[in-house]
Amino acid sequence: METDWLGVTNGQALRFFFERLKDVTEPEEPPPAELLYNASVLAHFATTSTSSDAQFPPCPTDLTMVFDLFVLDRSQHRDPEILEAGASQCLILTGFFQDQQQGRHQLNWYASLGASFYLHAAEFGRDRSRSEMMQRMARRFGVWRSYQHRLARELRDAPRLMRWN
């Protein structure tokens, strides 16, 4: 899906986040598949409107929305795609948007919730390679959360470092 109204395609967003994540990770880290997966999570949320009703689950605006969708309503807790969506929302909100969520939510609790969602997505998944990725994401949730937070800080500071002619 192209996002012409933004002037950015999903592919461009994916490349942007892939390159930026490479810049903030340790040289021996990360495994390429995990790097690509995390870049795709960031690109997806960067190109998806929070007000869109076209998809479920919707793009989150904060962790309260995650709680309402994935904790209070447990009807979808055997659907690996829904569980992965909840996990990725926990990841981006406790990682990339950590500074914005910190004063209002218990981030460590939501991080453990996200990791458990990845584990359950792996358990209920039918695609073995996808399930293995979900297991790795569950194990390394804290690492990726840290990398996403580092990236957010670098991007926030970037305008101050750029020279405009």
C-alpha cells in the first residue's frame, strides 16, 4: 500500500528505519532478520494512521488503548496475528515512544506483556519460521526496546544537529 498523501511509500519507510536501526545497534548485533522485523514494525506504524478504521487492531495512540484491546478483551488470545499485533504495539510504545509513555504507565509491565504476547504468538503460530521469530522477539524484547528508544532519541536530536542553508 502506498501512502501518497505523505509522499512516503512503505518501502521508503522500511529502508529509512532499517538504516537508522543499524546505526544504533551494536556492531556484532543484531541478527539481520530481527533488524528487518523491527524496521518493518516501525515502518508500519509510521505509515498507518491512528484514526483509521480500516484495520483491526487499530494503530495505538497509547498504552491504555493496548490494555483495552488486548488485556480486557481476551477473545482473540489464540490468534497469532492478533497476539503479534499486541506485542508490536507494546514494543513500539515502550521502546520508540518510551519518553512519551513513561509518566503515565508502568512500562516494565507493558514490556513483559509484549514479550508474553510474542511467546503466545509463537505457540499458536502455524508457520515455523514466523514462530521462531516470535520466540526470538520475546527473548530479546528488552534489547529491541532499548534500540528503539535510542533511535527515537537520535531522531529527535537530529534536527538540532542538521544545518539548514
